Amino acid sequence: MKLDVNVLRYLSKDDFRVLTAVEMGMRNHELVPSELIHRIASLKHGGTYKVLKNLLKYKLLHHDSSKYDGFRLTYLGYDFLAIKTMVKRGVFVSIGRQIGVGKESDIFEVATEDGTLLAVKLHRLGRVSFRAVKAKRDYLKHRRSYNWLYLSRLAALKEFAFMKALQEHGFPVPDAVDCNRHCVVMSLVQGYPLVQVRQLQNPEVVFETIIGLIVRLAEHGLIHCDFNEFNLMIDDDEKVTMIDFPQMVSISHRNAQMYFDRDVECVFKFFRKRFDLTFEEHTVDADGTEADTDESGRICFSSITKDAGFLDKELAASGFTRKDQEDIQQFIEGGIEEDASDSDEGTEDDISISGTNEEIVEGVDSLHLLDQEQPTLDCAKADKLEDRQQCEAGPSSGPDTQNTIDEDDQSTDENDERLVKSLNKQRKHAIAAAHRGRKTVASRNSYKDKGGRSSYNSKIKKQLCSW
């Protein structure tokens, strides 16, 4: 959606009051009901419906009446709330042209009261080009439900925190100025994206500087995770500046080595294709010391000394285990003992599981025994026993055996008659109970049609009910 700040001239205090009411209602509602907006805004002379109509005209709100009559903020309305707050704080007074666009944000040029140019980044998560935010980012953490505006706010807060911390530790990043909602204000970098640069005076020096930044970040406990030519700015003096930090993770992340190798591979691939660089078996980092590399000349993640700082702990970077670094090192060093103890625990777990399995098997046997107590099963069992007794007795024509067989037949016939009678009696009771509990709902024309005569369907229903 295009940001048209000219609409800000025509918005009144009541308009922003209703926008704020919708924002507050979206904390607990996907669609904020009209009554709730009216109660939260509490305009003096009413007129909430008129204000909502005006906001819908400028596409600051979205109306949905599929489930109930409700409203929700659009990204344009969220932009206006953030811009209004920034203007009140005196961060900037005017907005200029759009200088960047990405899959997760838009970047605009703004100016302060004294004419200083700044950059404002508006996070816009949920675009069609990048909707796998829940799988690619960890903004939600343990939350299940989410809102795109809320996710954009979390991304802005995370980027502002990382930018502020990296700036304090001397990394070449833009100066973080202010943050509100999904909006981050930073200093404007005087340079060009590295992807647009075709020639460099000293490509080897620039390459070593970029690799040194990756190593420095890892030494401070962080991995950029998107370190490529699109997120690197370079000026006329070939000074490199890093941008875009919402996806940074800790070195203790379970996929930290994969992310680190991917960042290094992106830099190697770009400089090899664009500037035809051939890489040797060793690499020098930013401090001038030679870093350990593998056979292809790339830096090994395991060889980096991670003792320069603990920014991942300070900023609660993604993947940090919330334990001290000493505990992590002790766990890594004593991995064999931990594995042995885990194996012992596993045997105990197996014993307990086997015990529970035996209890489950006993429970299943008891269920079968309970099923066998039913009368139908007893009859079948009795028939099988009689057949087996006859087979064991064998063919005989004696009078005693014939008499016993006749007596058994008579007893079984009597039992069968009693069983049939009891079953018929139970069936009649069940049918009567069902008829007593049935509630017949008569429609408007169930017994009489328009002519006053009983219809054919009503006759059938009467017969069924009487039966």
C-alpha cells in the first residue's frame, strides 16, 4: 500500500482517537466490534460512526462483517499512528521519497527541523512474497496466535535493540535514533548497496573487511544470518556499513554453524563472480591476525574465539539458552559424561516404561474378561463347551448318554426361551423410552396445507408416531 502522507493534513483529533481505540481493541480482538470502539474512544458528542466512515474512505481501517460487524487497522493506519507519534516527539517534521523496499519493510527519507536527513524503516510483515515469518523468524517464540501488525512491531523493537548495541561496540552500523510501533528511525547512510557496485579500487581490502566483520560478530556472540551484498552499504571511500538486523541469532543457536557458513559463502560467491577474486588457503580478519580456514580457504566456525563479548546474552538473541557461558563450556567439555549419565537414565526410563506396558497389558486383559461376562458371549461359550463335551465323549448309542443329551437340550432350550423373552422385553422398554424422549417439532404446514386439508406427509407422520 502506497504511503500518502498528504492525508495527514485532513485528519482531526477525533480521527486519531478512533484509530488509537481500534489499535487498543486489537490486543484482544481480531476484528474490533463497533460498540467496543465507541466505548474506548468515548467521543464527547458521539459521532463514532461518522469518523469510522471517514477512516474507511482513506483506507486506514478495514471493515469486515462476515462474522460480526468489526474493524481492524491497515498498515497505512498503523503508519499514520507511528508518524504522528514521531512528529510529536520532534524526531522529524517531513517525509520525502522512498529510497528502499524489501520483502519485510519499506524505507523512506525524512528530514528533521534543522534539515538533517534521516531514514525511517517501516516494517511490513505479511506480504505475499514473504509470509513464512513464523518458520523463518522467531518473533513469536512460544505464542501460537499472531497478528501481522504485532509481528512488525516485534521486528522493529528487535532491530532497534541490535542496532543500538552494535553501535555502542564500534560496529559500522547506522545510528539508531528512535523507535515506535513498527517504525525505526536511523541515520541515513551515504553510500550505495554493494549489489549495485560494479568496480572497486581495492576489492581485496573490501573483501577482507567484510570477512572481518563476520568474525567480529561471531566473537561477540552474534551471527547476522543475512550477510550478503544486499545488506551491505559502501561509500565513495569504500567504507562498509551493515544494515538489516531483525534476523540475527546467537552463536549458541542449534543452527549457528550453518548460518555462519552461509554468510561466509555468500561473500565468497559474490566477490568471485563480480570481481574475479581467487582466494588463498588463509584469510586475515579485521584485527590483522590470521584466521584458521578449511581446505577451500573459508573460515571455520569452530576456530573463532568467542570471548570478545556477550551481546547475545545482553540482547536475548535467538537461540540463547539463558545460561552463563561458563556453564555452556562445561557442558561441551563434559559431553561424554553427560552422555553416559543420559544412557543410565535411559535404562531407568526403559524399566519404568516396561512396567507401565505390563500394567497396560493387564488392563487390556481385564477389559476382555469384562466383555466375556455379557450374556451373548456366555451363550456362545456354553454352545462351544457342549460341542467340546460331545467331541470328548465320542459317538455312543447308550441310553444314559442319550438321556443326558436330551436333558441338556431341554435345559438349553429353556435358557434360550428365557433369553429371547428378556431380550424382547428390553427392546420394548427401549422403544417406549425412545418414544417418550422424542420431541416432535411441528412446522408451520405440518398437519394442514393451504386448503385446510391434511397433507399426505402429515398422514405418514401420524402413522409413524402412532406406531
